[in-house]
Amino acid sequence: MGIDYSGGMIVGALGAELSEQDGFDSLSEWAEENEMVTMSLYYDAAESDCYYGFAVKNVPVRDIDQKWIDDLRKKADQFEKLSGVPAKLVGTQNIW
């Protein structure tokens, strides 16, 4: 057994900011059912310490264009509609 990690950008919110979503036993289940990703801040993190949301393509700042911004806004709007919580753009690690 080892610890693996990756990283990336996510538009969403920290689990502590989200209430348990109706009809799901966990935030991870809710995220999976809504085709979101989960980013764990540390190994074996509690759901409240994970980010949930939609993955955003990592691009160098000089390559950010209107298409990338439109995709980001669309994902942020979708997240807020599903969760009732305003989305944030976060760059973070995922440790599992």
C-alpha cells in the first residue's frame, strides 16, 4: 500500500461548505452521481476536508482564452445550481 497524489484545478467547494445532499449517503456519492470529481487534501481525508466540483483544464495563464473562461463559468453555474453554494476556482492536490 502506498500513497498516491496528483493535482489540478477544480471549480466547486470544500465539503465543509456543503450540506449533505438529499438522497445521498455521502458527499462523494453525490459528486459521483453528478459527474464531479473529488480532491482529497490529505490521505484518508474526511469528506468535509475534500473539494467537490468539476475539473478544469490546467493551462498556462498566457493560454487562457474566452473558450476556457466560458467553460469555467458554465461549470461554476452548474455547480451552484446542484449545490446551492457559490463555486470557487481552486488549484489543489489530490492525495489518496
